Amino acid sequence: MATRAFVVTVVGKMTALSLHNRQINIEEHATTDEEKAQLREAFIAALSEGCAADKDALLGGVVDNAVKTSLGL
């Protein structure tokens, strides 16, 4: 279970970096708890699809693509 928590932490940091690099303020895309939950679900789905599509893909690229996809960029 510790490995899973580590991966979640790393993905969180990669997501923050992707948002920072793109100068994205998440509040411009989701303001309510419901909108944030929907955005989170869209991100998780895009992340899962990206990992499934290419098992050898670099995690940073998959995370960045999931950010773009879930925000419609």
C-alpha cells in the first residue's frame, strides 16, 4: 500500500507542475465542489486511458496529456 501512496504523491506533484507550466488556474475551470469532482473524475479517466494505451509511456507525459484532456485544451 505504501507504493500506491507514493505513486499518488508523485502524480499529484506532476499534475501541479503541468498546471504551473501551463499557467492554469484551476478555479477558472471548476469553482464548485461538484465541478471539481467532475474534473477530478475526468482527469482520472484520462490518466487511466493514457496508462492503458501505452504501458511503456513516461508517466510525466501521461499526466500532462491527462491534464490537457480533462481541461479540454
